[in-house]
Amino acid sequence: MPPPLPTLLPTLPPAAHAGDTLAAIDTPALLLDLDAFERNLDAMQAAASAAGVALRPHAKAHKTPAIALAQLQRGAVGICCQKVSEALPFLQAGVADIHISNQTVGLPKAMLLAQLSLHGRFSVCVDAVQQVADLAAATAALASRLAVFIEIDIGQGRCGVADAPAVLRLLDALAPHPQLRFGGLQAYQGGVQHVRGHAQRRDAAARAAERTAAMVAALAAAGVACPVVTGGGSGSVEFDLASGVYTELQPGSYVFMDADYGRNEAGAALRLDHSLFVASTVMSVGGGGRCILDAGLKSLAVDSGLPLVWQAGAPSSTLTYAAANDEHGIVRAADGAGLPALGSQLLLVPGHCDPTLNLHDALVAVRGGVVQDLWPVAARGLSR
Amino acid sequence: MPPPLPTLLPTLPPAAHAGDTLAAIDTPALLLDLDAFERNLDAMQAAASAAGVALRPHAKAHKTPAIALAQLQRGAVGICCQKVSEALPFLQAGVADIHISNQTVGLPKAMLLAQLSLHGRFSVCVDAVQQVADLAAATAALASRLAVFIEIDIGQGRCGVADAPAVLRLLDALAPHPQLRFGGLQAYQGGVQHVRGHAQRRDAAARAAERTAAMVAALAAAGVACPVVTGGGSGSVEFDLASGVYTELQPGSYVFMDADYGRNEAGAALRLDHSLFVASTVMSVGGGGRCILDAGLKSLAVDSGLPLVWQAGAPSSTLTYAAANDEHGIVRAADGAGLPALGSQLLLVPGHCDPTLNLHDALVAVRGGVVQDLWPVAARGLSR
């Protein structure tokens, strides 16, 4: 006799449980190799500490409170978030020092930030007087306090003011509002991060640092001291640490080392390993030297290139992820090379970590091929 | 006296409330223009009904139960999902006829599907005997029933078997399992969907339909009738409807008409409008003819191109979305053209709707510039 019809709909089981082997993970799933992850965290903190520079890792890369806590435990002074809403799950997890490394516009966002700053130490960037006015109104209404950083453009051509007079105008706008403290300068050059050659990247980072140093000097000549000079990213951090200009650095992707950062020529000073993978399964094996994976555009960000294929713990020398559809990945084998069998699991190194994390609700933490834990990517989707 | 420190952390307010104007929406936010949306739904259902072909819209495009219910209410026979897990929130919302238009591999996914099929009418694709074995074991264990479609490759070179003998082998594999009913063929050619020229796309769709028809004929010659022949997409649907080959069509993107589909040369038979937008705010206005939006890679999928900028309800003739960073969009103005002021709201038409929906937890439904409702994108992230 058949079992009676259930009255409750099934729920989706988690992708993995502690103690599972890799093969037991339901795919697609985002994996963190804890050994490589911890080496990356240790290496970056050691480099920052040796240089006497504060490390404030960027949480937009991981969006995962468990990772922020691991960074703080090693000596990070706090974290960066890119949006106000993104800070919420970190604050909830006990991260109490958060820099919003970006402008916010409009009173609703300023009010949320002012609310958050009643519970922790918050700072935010400005590059226009109107932003200062919104922050002043919100913090006055809630009797809260904020540190305000003035972002300067050191060559990227994105946000930030261009010259010292513009900084001084923003300082004038801050002056009437004692609840808004001048935190210092933010100076970030995203264009430097992916310059491939090591010497070329060093030179590009030097040009950016020179612009930052020139601004600090111009402000000093005007009688303005910058308590903190914050900036930098995973591609430039070794040069930024040695520059003597920055008092605080904001690398994010170093935690994971995505495929795009992996294409940078690394220096001897700071070696980082791939720790982030998307586990996928061969769901179809057609003719013509191809197989089809269950991980496509909805599991992997492809803006910085397609993922790399790993097999048996190392990059595959024969398999190439050739195209991504919404839920399919098309993998091709080199001439004469074998294809993995239907049901085989392949690991993929994502092209770009930040937007890949933003696709997943959980990170499967693995050590030595065994699942240790599932970490919620609690800030996923928080872009407001 | 300052107010006492609150003990509860704030929560993130919704992006909008019913009755809000566009300007009041907290950005970035995903917007649905209900008038255009309903015209698209009506036009597609009318075209399918006129051709006597069943419409089974693909829910991977919208991941939104409220949209599936609107499609069913207009006459759709059911929906497609691309993954088993994706079906769960639709089943929970009362959508009881769901075709998984894809292969599943492994017993855990087969067990979940067998569980779901106790609550509704489910079908799934196969292209390998091992998939049939997993489905047979799972449905036998749970005393559930499934319709099984055999996917054929009609030129895309992705999933699907290539010839009639392979179909017959899969039918032999199904035969011992009475709980697995042969549902028919699935035949989809994704490569046809974005052929730009109307005549070229018609010819490409005709070649794909000929391959489908040839397979149906070969099976008939072997004594096998196909109860349903399902396939097609938003780019080929007008040709597929007229082909006489398909009994059921699976378009998804027609609901939204993203920028990539908008680049197709449309035919007279089926006019569709852009209904999907990402509302974004100018958060910085630098020099050099640029402004910076708060919507980047985490709010918009860019795999099929950057978004189009709209102003005042129409495509902007002067503003171009030139580059996407994680949380920044860089917009450039044509020579001499003005830039929107700090705090202005711009609407963006995403390049590719499916992975854009997969970034957002809610869709702000708007009519005549006034927010009507927030619809949960309940299947977001469900790629297993």
C-alpha cells in the first residue's frame, strides 16, 4: 500500500552537513577551503602588522559575518562595507566598527546610518556638500555621531573630489556639525588592482600613492591634519603598505583570490591562494568533446571572465569552462582528452569573487575535503 | 537631553510601500511596469491561443510566484522551472503543474523531485539512462509519479540526445517503471533566440523545427507517439507557434523584454515592451562628463551587455551606462549634454533579465508611476 499523501510541502535541505565529504555536497554550492582561507587571512594580517598599517578588510567581497569575525580575531581594526544596508548583518553579528567606503545620497539612507551608529562606531564617505547636509540632519535627529571621510579621486575617475580646495569646502560644510567628526581621507584607485605585470602594477600604485601624498601635504599646508588615510585593494596592497602614505588598508578579495586576481603577476612579499570554489556536477555528457555542468550565470559571476576548472585539488590541464548559460556551464576537453563521467563533481574557481558571493545564501566551509560548517552569506543582496 | 540608546538593532525597511511615487523608492530596486508587463502577458497568451499551442512560460526568467499566477490566470497550462529546488516556492504558492526543463543527476535531487510530485503534476527531462535509474528509484521509494521528457539536441550542442536510436534506448529504460510516464520530447535551441535579423532568426528557427519534426517522424515510424513536444523561447516563439511542430512553448523573457532581446529585430506578429527596470540614484557627480549611479554588478547582470539608461519614461538620447563596478555604475553624457543632478533617479533596462532577477529579493510593481505592491522573488538563489 502506498504511504498516505503528506500534508506538508517538503523544504529544501541544506547543501551539506558537517562531516560530509565533498562528493556528498548538493550542487551548485559555494565552497571555502579553510586551510587556504586561513593562510590568506594570516598572510595579510602579518603584512599589515609588519608595516604598522591598520587592516580594515572590505566585507563587500565576502558578505559573511563569520569571515569578518575571523578577520577581527586576527587583528583587523574593523571592516568596510560598500552600502549602508550591507552593514546590518555584520553589526548584528557583533562587528562594531564599520566604515561605509562610499557615498550615500538621500535622507532615508542617512537616517538608517544614523540609527546604526547608535550601536557602533561608524564612518562614511562624502564628496559633495549635499551629502554632508543629509548626514547632519539625520545624526542631529537621532543624537548620533559619525566619522566622515572625504573621498579623493586619485586617478580612477569614479567618486571623490579632485583637489584640496574641494576638500576644504567639505571641511567647511562639516564644521557646524559637532556630531560629524572629520575622519580623514579615502583614496582608492580601482584601476590599479588588475594591472597584470608586477612592475607595472607597482608603478601604477606608486602614481596613485603620490597623488594621495600630495593631497595630504596640501591639506597640511592649509593646517588640516588627516587622522586616517584609508584606501587600497588586494592588487595594490603590497605597494600601499610600503608607501608610507596610507594609515589603513581595505583589501577584500585577498580572502578568496579569484581567477581574475590570480592572473596578476604576484610579488614575493605576499602569496595568496585560491580558497573559493563553486562545486558543480556533470549533468549531461554530449558528443563533441563537451560536458554540461549544473553551474552557470546564476551560480558564478562572469563579468571578469569565465571560471577555471579544477580536478582532484589542482587546475585541470585539459578541461575548459567555455560558456555560461543561466543554469548550465559548457565544459570542453582538449583534443583527445577524456571527459568526466555523468555525475562527477568539478570545482570551479570563479572569475570575480564579490558578485559570486552575492549569488549564494551560504558558504560551505571545508577542511581537508570534509565539510566543517555552513556560513550564512548574510549580507547577500543588501545593495541599498 | 539625547534619547536613550535603543536596545534593538534597526531592521532594513522595504524599498517601497504601496502608494509611493517612483522618487520615493529606495534604490537600487527592481521595478516592474505593470502596464507593459500585462500587455506582454496578454500578447503572448493571445498568440499561443490563436495558434492552438499550449503556453508553459519559463519561471526561471522571473522566479516570482505572483507572475506565475498571473500567467496561469491568462491561460498558461503550467510553468517550467530549470532546477528542482526552483519549483518549491511556486508549488507553495499554488502552482501545481511544473515541468523541470532540464536534467537532474543524483539521488538527492531525484528524491526531492519525487517528494514534490506528491503535491502536484511534475515532469522532468532526461538524456541518459542513469538519470532514469535515479528517478525510478526515488519515485518507487515514495510511491510518486512523474512524466519524463526526453530532451533532443536540435542544434544547440548543449543537453539532449542526437538521434532516434538514443531516444528509443531511453524509452526502453523507462518501460519497466510504470510510475515514470513518457511525457514527450523537449527540443530547445538557445542559439536561435538572439539572432538579430528577423529573417535570419526565422530561418534559424525553421532549421531547429525541422530537426524536431524529423525526430517526431522517426519515432512515429518506430511506433512511438510523442504526447507533447515542448520547447521554444522568447526569440523564436512567433516562428515556433507557426511551425506546427510544437504542442507547447516555454518562453520566459517575453514577460520583461530585456535590453538584449530588445536588440532583436521584432516581427509584426508579436510586439513586446520593456517592463523591467532597475531604479538607481546618482550618488556622485564628478568632472569629465560622468556621474556615478548606485547600481552596479550586484544589482544588474551584465553577461549580455550593459543596461540602457531611461529618463522621463523613455530611452535617454544622451546618457550611456559605460561601466559596472560591484556597487557603482559609471554613466557618461554625450558631448555637451547635461548630467543629472546628485540624487536624481535614473531607470536602467537590464541587459539580461534572468540573472538580474536572481540578484533581487523583491520586485516593486508600479503602475502609472505609483507603487502598487512588492512581489517576493521567492525562487531567487534556488539553483540546486
